[in-house]
Amino acid sequence: MSWLPRSLFGRNALLIVLLIVLSQLGSALLLEHLVVRPRLAQLAESVARSIASIHHGLEALPPAQQQAYVQAFNEQARQRAGQAPAAAPVLMQTELTAFQRGFVDAVSQRLAGQDVEVSWRHEDGGSLALRMKKLAGGEQTVLLPGVLPERDFAGTWLMMTLCVVLLAIAGALWFQWRLNRPLVRVVGAARTLAAGQPPAPLPEDGPTEIATVSHSFNQLVASLDRTERERALLLAGISHDLRTPLTKLRLGVEILGGSSEPELTASMARSIEELDAIVQQFVDFARGETDEPRVPMDLNALAAQVQAANIDHGRTLALETAPSLPPVKVRAQALRRVLDNLVENAFRHGKPPVGLRTGQDREQAMVWIEVTDRGQGVAPDQVEVLKQPFRRAGGESRSGVSGSGLGLAIVDRIARGHGGRLDLLPHEGGGLRVRVSLPLA
């Protein structure tokens, strides 16, 4: 149902509020049927008996004495109630509250057939005005002050019920917030872990169930950290051990350069360079970036440095920078490693011309830098595959050149470590755009 809150806190809060309101309504119905109505009937019966006795007493008096008796009775009633001698106007039944109308109707029903009209006089403490007809001395009005309290029971009950409901809801919401707060911490820690950052250990206090969840999550984080460290140590060890034989092979090729066939020597040199690049990717993947401090950096200046480095190696890299790009706090060496990997991938797996662009997304408060090429591009269903370690689209690179499959995995990890993201987008006119977006804040 679309009207239900999506969060657990919202749904539990709504359930608590509904239960409290329904319980108060049920209590009100029980109070009315088991307490209010029986007491109203009992009071109406008592008043009706008293009125009947007064009516019979007046009928027993001589007509000349009935008026004097009623005046003395009313005056004495006012004195006992502490009311002013002057009589207040009689209210119509439509001006009464629901509870007062119910009482007047109950008394009237019990006096049916006795020619007694019951009305309510608005005086301090409330007075019941009895208009008695068909008396020998003429119509008489008798007052019964203080039959009901002046304050309406329904209004008092409603105010008390409202206060109780508000206090119960406030207490229930506070209790639910206390239960929901550890879950919010777990969600925040999970998002931090998904972004490639080690989350702070969660406090293992509170109820047993919540403490168990926090303890299990802390164990999970510790286990993942141990696994990552062991994998990094393994990759670093293998990469280090491969560097020595590669150096020997490179030295041997240089020694044999003058005595062997030039084409074979050049092919062996290229193979050694490819192996060295793969080993370097293993080293980059095993290296952590979290220890490097963040510093403000201008992406345009970084892009110019990468372009100059490629020109030194005889590569043509087109540069297109956005004007007045705001600086962003990054890990400089890690971000330089990102651009080097992307440019290398573009030259090895794509087709020239290769370009380097910078820009800004003002709506999302992010700056971006991207590398473009005119190769075959990447199918949409292969985008997430390419971001995984040791995975390549279709099992092979875009141009059939072998590789370790770690380049984009390194870029994706560094981008997420900065709170950004890696996007593989189609290039207009064919090719691929690999964009790294970084948040300004």
C-alpha cells in the first residue's frame, strides 16, 4: 500500500499510534456502557422519584398554599446551593450538552404521564427546573440545584484522554527511536563498507538482539578486513617475486639484441613490457589508498600533467578542460594512478584518437574527468562485469590484447573510496567514455 511509510521506524510508529488510539476508543466505549449509562440511569431514577414525591405533596396541599410552598422551597434550595435569589433564564434543550440532554431525556421518560415538564436552568452548579402542570393552584416551577456538576463530564474525559494519548504516543515513539537508532548505525556502517571504507566498530550495547546484530556486523567487518589484507599480501608477494625474473629477461633480451633477429628481439621486449605492466597492476591493486591524505587538487592541472607525460612517451592525447573548475579534495597519487590506468586501457584496448576531458555536474555537486576513445565500446550488460577484478567483457579485452583485468577494478575502488563513482558510457559517433565523478563535499 502506497500510503504506508517505507521505513521501519515510520511503520512501527504508525502501528503504535493506531493501537493507542483504538485502545482509547475502546476504553471510552466500555466506560460509557459500563459506567456512565448505568450511573446516569440510576441518577435519573433517583431524581424522578424525588420529583414524583414533590408533585404528590403539592397535590395534597390546598391550592392557596401551593404557590407559597414552591417559593419557599425554591428560595431554600438556592440558599443551600449558594446561588443568587434572582432566577436565571431557562435554556432550551437544544442548548444543552449531549450529556445534559441525555440526563434530561432520562428524567422526562420516567416522569411521563405525570404532567411534569423537565428543563435545564443555567445556574452555578446546574439546576433542574421542573414545570409542573395540572395543579389546582396553577402551573408551578420547582428548582433542584446541584443535581449534576457544572463541568461537563464529556469535555473533562476528552481532555484527559487526549493528554494520555499524547503522553503514550511520545513515550512509544521515544522507545521506538531507541530501538531504531542502532539499526540506523548498522545501515550507515554498511554503506561505508560498501563505499570501500572501513567503518568504525559499532557499540555492542542495548537489548540482546540489537547487541547481537552489532557484534555480528563487527565480526563481518573484521573478517573482510583480514581477507583483504591476506589477498593484498599474496598479490604483493607474487608481484615482487616476478620482478626479479622479468629484470633478468629484459637484460637478456638487451644482450641478445645485436646477435639475434631484430623482429624476435622486439617481440620479446614487448612481451616483457606487457608482463611488467601486469605485475604493476597487481601491485596497484594490492596497494591501499586509505593512508594517503587528501589534498585540494585542480583536475585541469592533473589532466595537463597526464597529457604531458603521454606526449613524452610519443602518444597523442587530446585535452579538453572545463573553465573555472572548482578544486576537490583527493588522494593525489591514487587519482593519478586512476588516470594512468584509464589512458593505458584506452590506448591498448581502444582506438585513437584518445581524449581526456574534465567537467562539472552542478546539480549533483560533483566534478568529473573522463577518458575517451573510438574503439568498439562496451555492451551495457558488460559494464558491471568490467568493474570486477580479473574480469573482462566476454572473457577477452575489447581489442583482443591480453591483460590482468585489474585496471577498471582499481579505478572503481579508488573512485568509491573518494565517495564518487565510475561510469562506462557510450561515445557519440562510436567508442567509449570512461568517466570518474568525484563529490565536491
